[in-house]
Amino acid sequence: MKPITSAAALVLVGLGTYGILAYQGWQSRYHADAQMPTLVAQASPAAATPAANAPGFTMVAQNATPAPSDAEINLSAPTEPGNTTTTPSPTAPATTPSAPAVEVDESALRYFAQQGDTVRLQREIERLRALHPGWQPPADPLADDYVPDADITAMWDLFSKGDFAGVRAAIAAKQAKDPGFVPSADLLDSLSLGEAGLQLRQASDAGNSAEVITIAANNGRLLVCESVDNLWRLAEAFVDTGTPDRAVDAYRYILTSCTNPEERLATMQKAIALLDRTTIEPLLALEKTDATGSGEFASLRLDLARTAIAAALEQGGQMPVASDIDLFEKNVAATNAPEDLRLLGYFELHRNRPNEARRLFQKALDVDPGAESAEALGVALLQVRDFAAAESVLADYRDDNDTIGPLYLNAAAALLSGEPRKVLDQAVLGRIADAAMSALSANTAQELGWYAYAFSQPQTALEWFTLALRWQPDLEPAAYGMVVVADALGDSATVKSIQTQWVGRSVRIANFGKTSDAAATPQTPVASGARNAPASPPADPSPGGGGGGGGSSSSCTGYVPAASLSAGAALSRAWCMMRSNRPAQAVDLFARALQSPSQGTRSDAAYGQALAYVRMGLASEASVAAAAAPLTSKQIIELDISILTLRATSAYSIGDYVRALDALDQRARYAAERNDLLTLRAWSYYHLRRYREALQIFTAVAATGYGDAASGLDATKRALNLFN
């Protein structure tokens, strides 16, 4: 059997006893839900050395023996005011032990020797030395001159099995048979302590934390390293009663007094499960290191860092401390564990570092090919807008789980809609089509329709748009695609039919084919940009393309494939589309103009395409388009204002008021806020319950006569009255 550290006899302050460690043979059970009132033991005036600086736990070592290495933890039970009585131990003397005047009961010692239990034999020797100073153990506990009492041996056997009721019954039976029999004080003391330990565990199992603390306070000898389960249960009881500082004291006692590596590790695991991060930091500082400098709690520190990083990804999660991030990054670099690679990758996405996330996810896929790694890499590739790579990575795993399939379809749709359009391999188009058909994905179908249309396959496009509307009848882009394709095929009846079906639901479908340059345009920050668009195409060496009306700025009603126009003609026609409030059609034309060798044409095309995306409500696409070619400082500022305005209104519309305010704050760097945006800012404050800031803005805007601010002012005043 593995020897364990012996226990010293300790004075139980406030109870007038000194502690004796007795063996408990029960199996440990752990409960994390327990709590009680704080008990504070005061230090004895006796000469002593605390085993640990743990407030509320006074460990007082007795000097009776030369070799003890462990201390016990002391608790005193609370007393009523004026009540100074103590509960004496049934066997322990109230004064310092002296040399024994009677024969020492060595029955337990010899029993353990006969059983070959060297660990408990050593404990018993130390126990007897503590009780009887001057006593020396027999040179040979197995000597033949000792004939044990069979009944007493049976009692110790029952005790070693934790059958304390059986011991009591055996004592009663022997006394009935031999009225003169008196059990030894050692046996009674050990039995009393064993029963107390059993009661503590039963109270803990029943969730009676108050009783756990009371039993521990009255039986301090239970709180020793050899019975660390009792200390764990006591700590849980303290947490359960709302006194976690007492639990910290118990855990600190274990970590400063006990040496078993497995139990020390388990102690920290229990502390981590029950206490918050700030509270456990002082306990982690009690870590021991080996000869190589490695800390015994290194694995726990890594788990804490991993947990903190995972928590940051949750809704409203807090950013981990720098030390946690650094520790986790170093471990990931050293181990390349796929789960950790993916977790760190998602954290990098959370920190808006998609390229680093892509690197981590790629490594995860290399070491752990599968849907989880592929899905993670696909997310990063979509963020860096590498749609072809995303589609390729996700393709083989698109049917593996419920989330990767939709992600694949998103990647496929993004690949199909990229500008300028790329000629895709037939194998790629085939698997995208198969995925769309299998999932009945209306969005992917309509993107396949636009892709076919872009490559002059109107009949194929019509089939995909028809499928998209069959799967999702309210998908406006598909309906608009049918209008465009039907018009290209000369099917005016279908155009009119769709316009009738969508009346009141889509302005661009209703206005399709109208030629008025004075068409009503919603007031947007890009109106001035549209007015400043060039009236005629810049000089371009490319020859003009066919397709009537391509070069006319006043006539752009008929459909002309963008690819059939020169870059200059496409740019001119695109601005015509913008004046006709047809930004979706202008986008493709601007994309054609971006292919011009002339930097001036490309700059105008990038600017126009960004404006078109803004008018369509696509802020992210507008940002990408603006980066396609160099722009003037004025154009950059105008686009930034427009994009940030769109982001603010979009965020507000979905209830993301924090992001709305962030966009407005960024916009304020470039331009003063109009009344409508000031009102949007005030409403954002209102929804975030920042009522005083909302009141200030609503008051100022309402004073200008802006009607929309009045209702906000009233609502804010009511809210302030309610919460004040």
C-alpha cells in the first residue's frame, strides 16, 4: 500500500481537546452544492505553529511528537452570547498528556500489523505516541507472545470496513457475554471520530450544509490531509451558504499543508468549479513546480484560458485578459490540437482578424480533415471574400451537418454573384446546381439565374428564376430577374404580368422600362454624387460596342448586355441607369467599365458602382466596390458618409442600437448630422435606456420644428418619470 503523510496531534481550540487522526475506510463522494455560516476558531495560547495562513482556520501543531508533518484544520462552532461551555472529547484528557500510568492498548496496532497494513500501522504508532508520551512501539508487532482477543480483532475489522454500527453491536454483544469488558479508550475514540465523519458525509450528500459545518467545527480531527474529502465537502458547504471566503480558506489549507499531487490537483479543480476567476487566483499562486520548472496547475491554467476565450465568443462575452490569450496561443502553436486551433481561429474572427483565422483553420483542416474544420475555414474564406476557395473547401462536406450546407450555399451564391463575373468550371457549376436543387435553395437558384443571364443565356436564366420563385414566391430579386430576362426575350406579357403581381411591393419592378429621367428618387446622401456623375463617357481607347442606346445618356430603357459595350459606353449607360433609379442594372454596367485600361474610367466606375450598392442598401458591397480603383478625396468622403449612414440605419432597423451609434459616431467625423439622423441617434439612446442623452437630442431637434422628434421627446420624458 502507498504510504501517506502522517498527521500531528493538534489542539482543537474552543473545544478543549487535541486531535487524533483515525483511519476512515469509507469511499469518497463529492457534492458541489453546499453552504453554511462562517465559523472562526481563535488561536490557542499554547505554543504552536500554524500550518497555513488561512483566516478562520487555526491550525495548532502539538509538540508532543518529533516527526509529524501534517496539521489539522480547526473550526469552532458558534455559541450563543455568554455561552462559554465546551464539548470535551470522550477520551482525550483536558491537559497536556503525560507518561501513561496504565497499560497502552496496542490491539489496533497489532491488528494492522497482522493485516500487513503498513500505512495504518504507522498512523497508529503516531497516534499512540501523541496520546502516551514516552510510549515506544513494540520491536516486533507480530511477536508470538501476543495473543489478540478475537472479539476485539473482529471489532477493528468492522471498523476498518466503516461498519461503525457493527462495532457498536459487537461491543454490546461482548459486554453482554462478559459484563466486566470495557472497550479501550482508543477504540471508542476512533469509533466516535469515524461516526462523526460518516455523519458529515451524510449531511453533505443530503445538501444540509449547516450540519456539515457544525460537525466539522465539533470534530476538527476530521479536517486533515488524510481525509481531504472532508475538507472538500466543508468548502462546498461554505460556498453553499454564501461565504466563499471560508471556502478559500479550506482550499488554501489543503494547498499549503497537503502533498498528494492528485489531491492537490483535484482541490484546484473543485475550487475552479465553485469560485469565480478572481477568487481562485491566490490559490493558483500556491502552485508547486517540478525540477523542470513546470507548474502542477499548468493544465488548469490552460483550461481557464480556453474557457475565457470560449466565453468571449458568447453573446455579450468579455475579452479575455492578455495573459490568457498569450498562454492559449503558445499552447496552440506547440500542440496543433484541432479543437484549440478552431477555437483560436473563431476568436481571431471575433477580433476581426480573418486572415489569421484563415491560417489557423487551414492548419486545423490539415491535421483534422472533416466538416468542423472545413466549416470553420469556409467562414474565414467568406470573410476575406475568397469565394472560390470557400466553395471548394466546403463542397465535399456540404451534406455532413445542418450548418455546413447553408454555409456552402452562401459561398456558392457569393461566387456566382462576384463582379466582374468569372467563368466557372463546369464541375463547379454542376455541384452548385445540384446543391441548389437538393436544398430547394431559392437564393442560390436566383444567383444561378443572374449568372446565366450575365453570360447571355437568358433561357437558362429564366428557368432558374422560375424555380427560385416556385420555392420562394416572395423573393424579389428572382422576380426582378424574370422581368429583366423576359424583357430580353421580348416577352412583354410576362413583364406586365410580373409587374402586376408585384405592384406595391417593388419599386424597381414597377418602374422597369420607364424612361423618365425625373423619376422619383428617395432622398439619400448619394444624390449629390449622382448629380456629379459625368454626362458623357471619359476618353477610352476601346471601340464602342453594339446594342442600341449604349452611348446615349438619355435613352437606356432597352436591355443591352454589359459585355457587349465598350468600357466607356458601359459607364455612360450605367449613369443613365442611376438617373432612372435602376441601380441593380447599373452595377453590371459599372463592372464592365472597371475593365477599362483608363484609370479615370475605372475610378468613375468604382465610384458609381459603390453608389449603386448604397442605393440598393448593400453597405458591405459598397465598401468593396469603392476599393476597386483609386478615388478622389471628395469621392471617398462622400462614399464614407453614404455607407456609414446606411450602416447606421440598417443596424437601427434590426435593433442593433450600439452598432447604429458606432456608425453615426464614425459618420460625424465627416459631416454634421441631419435632423433625421439626430433623431435616429436619440432613439438609439432611448432603446439603450440612456434617457438623459436621448432627452437632450430630442429637445434640440424638436425645437427646430422637426416633427418626428416630438414623439421621441414625449416617450423619453415618460421613461424618465417612470425610472426616477
